[in-house]
Amino acid sequence: MRRLRNVKIVATLGPASSDYTTIRALFEAGADVFRLNMSHGTHDDIRARHVIIRQIEVDTGRPICILADLQGPKLRVGTFTNPKGEDLAVGAKFRMDLDPSPGDVARVNLPHPEIFAALEPGTPLLVNDGKIRMIVDSCGVDFASCTVTVGGVISNRKGVNVPDVVLPLPALSPKDRTDLEFACELGVDWLALSFVQRPEDVLEARELARGRAAILSKIEKPAAVKAYDAILAVSDGIMVARGDLGVELPVHAVPPIQKRLVRGARAAAKPVIVATQMLESMIESPVPTRAEVSDVATAIYEGADAVMLSAESAAGAYPIEAVQTMNNVAISVESDPTYRQVIEASRTAKRTSVADAIVAAAREIAETTNIKAICCFSQSGTTVSLVARERPRVPILALTPLITTARRMVLTWGTTCVMVEPQDRFKGAVIAAVRAALSHGFATEKEHIVVTAGVPFNVQGTTNILRVAPCDERLIHKADAE
């Protein structure tokens, strides 16, 4: 099943998409990566969905990527005596403290002493996704007295955001640590780390994962935007999580931030997902708004590796239609001549190593001659990531003998991942590439492909060889005879 687009589609699974038939339909509609949201559902629920995805992988013969999204520490107020909550007026005084007793119109419990330790007068506090806003007047180790600047109803366990402060909180809560170990043992391919504020948060998750899953950092805090370069350097991938970004920052600041984050990840040859509210109206409607279609298109024009569906596919009434819509938008955008102009104008010319030069040459050869595909033989996925950074005009065939590598590479722009036999010589890699290009319909007899690899094999980061090869079945027959 060959996709007719380069950008990948991430579909979140949930109550609306938890059985084999629906998940298989999502895959056939265009979902390349399935997201398991650790904020919702039990471990048994997550395990059942994982089993179904791996069965579909067997049934279709295609590697499928699984992303487990960790919840991160959630900052929430306590409960109120009035179960309907309290209506806070603009200018009202309101106190948050460590007292666990139910709240009223004047105060409520905030069971996070770390927040109080980091506050100072003048700090803004946002409640319930920013619908209620306060300014801290005075604070201590166990309280914050505030003035309400934007009023509304505050009720049980609503979330609290502190946008202008780097909170002394670990990115991994005790629940996250348990979920991380569970997901790694289950065999997911990527771990999405929530509430990242600093590179040390990523390093902590990487140490716990021990190489069992790649680490994708969700950029959803102003502190993460400021420390983006350092966070990117220690991450395997990035998610532009626009939900909390749009709460903690002015909404008009999010689009330029998105563009900068995507370009940074592209330049670093690391996959980047654009997420949150991409087709939000399709939770209840079979068709999206024109603004939503434009939003998805913008991410694709920017060169994002993937676009993501959240509640649209997890809990919406039209999960399959949402994937089909995203697939159709991607095909339409990528067939637009302007798309290539935009992608190529935003390409980062990074030539600091032999590998950089090899993949740049592969793209240039493919684009100036009648090459049908760039075939990358890779153990770790490094060669594939470098080729994908070039955003070539021809398909990328990612060839690997390791199923874990194949699954992780599914998230990368433009790649079709194919399992091949292990090779110890470049000649064998060329034959495997020819065989894959012919059998998967990327080239016909006598057409040519470009093959890249690293010699010696099984050494990460040694991309150093390139060959233009004819798709000649006689090569295959000769190899089989030997």
C-alpha cells in the first residue's frame, strides 16, 4: 500500500477507534502512526490497542509506528463545596493555598507547593485553559493571593498554567515513570514527553527508556520555546503542541513559533509533528471548516514530517473521515507546484560532513536525471533522516533488516519503510534496493534508482557511498543463483 504523499498522518486512538475493524480502516484511510494517549485509558486498554496495531502490521505487511504520549505533571486546583463551582468576578480577590479543605468564592486548594515556591508578585496564573486569569498580589511558601483579571466559573480540579515561570517540577511524574516503563516493555517506537521545560527533562526520559524507544519532545511551554535549541539537540523528534502554547502565549504568537520550530527540526534532520485542533470541528461534523483545511495545508507547506489528529480520531463521530480528509489535503497540497517552490526555498544548506554531501548529491542526481527513488540502506535510520532533510522530489525507500528501525522511520517525511535481509557488503544492499524498488512499484525494469549506505555496515553515522543502479532483474537472478 503506497502512500501518494510525503507528509505522515498521526491518528490518536481512543473510545471511537479501539477495535480491529476501525483501526484497520484508519490505516487504510491514510494513518501512518498511531498515538496511544497515556492520559486516557488503563494499561489494559493501551495493551489491547497495541496488540491490534501489531496484528494489522502483520496482516498488511507494512511496518506501523506507535507513539505513546506521556501525560506529564498536571497542575490542578482542588474541589469546591459547591459542586457547580464559583463564579469569580473581575477585580475579585482569590487565594490559592495548601489547605485541603473544599474551596469557596474566596479560596481553593492548590496541592502543588512547587508552584508557590516559584511565584512572585505580578506573576500571571491561568485557570481552565486560560478562561480565568489572575495576577499574584502576594505569595508565600503555602499560598498565593491574587486579583482576578478575567472572570468566570472555577470548579473542581480545573487546570492551572503558570506561563512566565520555569516551575521546579520534573517532566516525569510518578505516573509518567510507570507509564514509560509499561510503554517501553510493550514495545512502542516513540515516547512523547509532555511538559518539557529544559533539556535535562529529555535526558531523564532517555535514561529511563534505555534505547527502547525514541524520545519526542512536546514543545508546549514558553520555557521550552526559549530553550528550544538545547532541547532539540538532545531529542530524537519534536511535537509542536499548540494547545498549551496557545494558552500560555498570545494566540497570535503561535504561528511564527510553529514555523521556527518546524524549520529548526528540519535543519537538524529530526522528525517534527504539528498537533492540536487541526480538524477540531470533525469531532462532530463529517466535514472540516475551510480554516482547518488551511491550517493543515500550512503545516504541510512548512515541511512538517507529520500532522496529527487528537480527539478527531480518538473520540469523534467521524474518525475515518478525519483521516481521509487529512490524506486528501496532503495529496492536494503536495501536487501544487507552489509546494515544491516553498519546500526548496526553505531547505537548509548544511554541508559539514561526508554524509551531508552524499545525501545532497543523491537528491541532486535524482532531480536532474530520470531517477525513480532514493534507496537508503540503514541500520539506525540516520541515513534516512539525512536524505529526508533534503526533501527530495522522488520517493525515499528506507531499507533495513531491523523492524524497530523500520517502525521508527515511518514517522519520517517521504519514507516508505521496507524490511530486507541483513547485508555485509554494498553490492548486497544495491541488489536489495533493486528488488524492493521493483516489487513495491517504485521503478520498472531498466529504470534507475540511487542507493546510499554506510560502509562498513552496522556502524551508525557512516553514510559514505552512493551508486546509481539500474533496476535490472538480471542482477537479482544472478544474486539468487550465487
